[in-house]
Amino acid sequence: MRAAVLGSGSWGTTFAAVLADAGCTVTVWGRDAATVREIATESRNSRYLPGVELPAGVTASDDARAALRGADVVAVAVPSQRARDVLVPLADAIGPQTVVVSLMKGVELGTDRRMSEVVAESLGLPAARVAVLSGPNLAREIALRQPTATVVASASDATARIVARACASSYFRPYTNRDVVGVELCGAVKNVIALAVGISQGRGMGYNTMATVITRGLVEITRLGLALGADADTFPGLAGMGDLMATCASPDSRNHTLGVHIGRGMTLDDAIVATGGTAEGVKSSRSVLELATSLGVEMPITSAVVQVLHEDLPVDRLAGLLLARPHKAEGV
């Protein structure tokens, strides 16, 4: 099977390695000429995955159309808020039988579109040829071939199976699912919850606070997902609690790391530089809150993160804001 990956960051490069280890021939496309050259000639991406050697089946190109030519599977791993700009010019380069899988985690600002919707609209594809992939998938651990599982969701069982077959290996176990809405929302909102956990830990708070934010964060994700018609069984699974735990607890999570920097007093701009990569939750926090507000769904943790990052709420007031919620039964 031939595969293409759009995006040469840590997750795109890692997923390219996963595809190659599963038997695919893979071409990575990226904008940065030095990164593309290093992947193609040295089987490395030292900027995003220092010390990791990529499989022989991975090459790279700075020509997106050349990378897409003949691909059976295309994985999209560009920053979520830039996806439409990247994909629209490539709509006529996607083969008539090609399936596209979104690795992106976010909700588009201004439209409230999920990433699978952005992919389908931008490339002119039916939903049946689009899949999403999400789970406890921290890039560096997977690049080191540490075992993990993931969820591939699509409106088409056949498309989900194609993507699952393309990436299944001895250390990467995909499960299929038809709940595209639930899987995507879990991937988008968990980044926002990880920012809240990181901020609290940057302020010196401990495991009780972390467990509280993670647990109530899952309530927020579930509440929004159910309002959009998602399957309740998705949220305690790999794409829900599994991914939430990994992203909130790991120092390899950029969203968690950026939150820690904010909690320690950095400005948002300085925290982004110190984190050294895209933390999708920064921008997605606003679009997630916009979506929730439009549906009348309460998301107090998400709202607090937006206020800290974008509305100058002092970080010292974050905990008080969360704990000042009205008293009610736990399950609501």
C-alpha cells in the first residue's frame, strides 16, 4: 500500500514511521526544506524527533502533489487552523479511490467545523472516504515503538478498515469505530483539559487537583459530544479517557507543557516559544467554547482556560473559578 503524510512535524513524521512499519511505502510532505531533506536523505527528523531513526520505507518531498501521486491512503497532520489553506489547492490531486485520514485535533475557528468536515469540504470528498484517528498517541513514545492502541473512526466501515490495515503493527493497535463525532471531539477537547491540568501543576497543585480536572474534563467532553449526537460508549474508551489521561499526565504533551509554563507565570507568547511546537488547545479552546455556547452546553473548565489564555484572567484565579460552581449531583 502506498501512503502520503501531509505534515512533517512530530506526529506526522511518527505516523509515517507507523505506516512504514506496517508495510506501506510512505512519502512525507512538509514546508520546511531542511526537514524534508533530512527525512529523505538521513531517515531522521532531528527538529521534532531527535535521536529517532525512521524506517527505510519513509521518504519525503516538498512537492505536495508529488507526495500524493498514487497514494492509497493520505494522512493529514498539519496544524488544524491551517488545514483548509493547505488542502483546498490539493483537491484535484487526490486519487478517485484514495481515502484520507485526519490526524488533527481541533475545531476550526470561525466555522466550528470538526477536522473531518474540514477535510471533506476542502478536498471535495464524501464523508465515506474520510476517517479520523485518535487515542493515547503521544508521538515520541510511538516513535520509540512503545506499544499503544488507537481508534480509527469513519462513516464507512470499509474506509476505517483500510486505514486500520495500513497502520497496524506489532506496537500500534488500531480499533475501528463509526462514531466520528465522538472520537473527534475527544481529540479536540482533551487538549484544552490538558492545558488546565498543566496550568494547575505550574501553580504547584498536586494529584488531587489533576484528578479532579481530568474527571470533570471528561464530563465536559461527554456533555458536548452527546449534544452533537455522539455515542456515549466512546467517552470512557481509548479516544476519550485513554487519550485524556495520556495528554494530561505526560511531560511529552505539548498542551500540558504549555499549561505548566503559563502556570509558572509566562505570557502566552513566551510559553508557545518555550514549548517548541504546536499546542492545538490554545486556539481550539476558543472554537470549542464557541461550539458549546452555540449548543447551550456548559463547559466551565474550557471557559476558564479561554479566560486565562485569551482574556487576561490571572492564573491564580483559575482554581477558584472552577470550585465556585453551583453545588449539584456529580453525574451532571
